[in-house]
Amino acid sequence: MLRKVRITEDDKTAGVVRIVLGFLFLATGSMKLLVPMLWRAWSGQLTQAGIPFYTFNLWFVPVAEILTGVILVIGFFTRLGSLVVIIMMMVATYVHLVVEDPSFFPLQPEEPIIPIFALAMAVFVVWRGGGAWSLDLRSFQVRFPP
């Protein structure tokens, strides 16, 4: 079963989309933890959107974004990582729709443009797999040569 999740082709488009999505998540998770202005905005988003388990999510989500970013950049169990992105972006879309204070979105539009774009990228990666330059492809080629 897990082997089927990792099957992918040497698809350069899927590889580029996966890597861009991975770096996007590495950046957003890191910035939430390291940039005070973005930490405050993130905190405000959680509070105003009424996301439960505030303290847990304040720390867990940025760390999960970083780990998911790493998974996507290296292309290891890419489809599972993309499913995590889909869940995160569905919540992010909700946050963008209910939070009314524009100061909580300092580097992006108030509308959920970035979450929807990331969601579309993640759906593409779930469909196509890790593609070129992924550990999923490399593992599959080593075990099952053409």
C-alpha cells in the first residue's frame, strides 16, 4: 500500500511544483517562528478565527509547515505530505474568510489567494506524485528498474 503512494514518473512539471510548494511551506513556517511581526499576526489569526487549542496550534502548525516543506522538497512520501498541505490550506482559507483585521495578513492579501493557489498545487502533486528529482522516484527506480 505505501509503495503505491510513492509511485511516480520522471515528470519535471510535478517536480517543480512539488519543490516550489515545499519551499513555500519552509518559508511560511520559518517566518511564523522567527519574525516577530509575523508571529504576532499568526497569533492574531488564530485568536480571531477561533481556532481551538490556541497554544498548541501556535507552535505545532509552523513546525508542521517546516516538516511538510522538507518532505516536499526532498520528495519523500510526497502524496502524504501534499494531503497535509490540503488540510492546512483548507483551514487557512477559512481563516482568511473569517478574520476581518487586515493587520493579521501583513505579507499577503486578505483574500485567500495564496491558500487557494497552494491548495491547487497540492492537489496537482497528489495526482502526479513527487515527479522528477524526488526520493519517491529514486526509490521506485532502484527497486523496480524499467
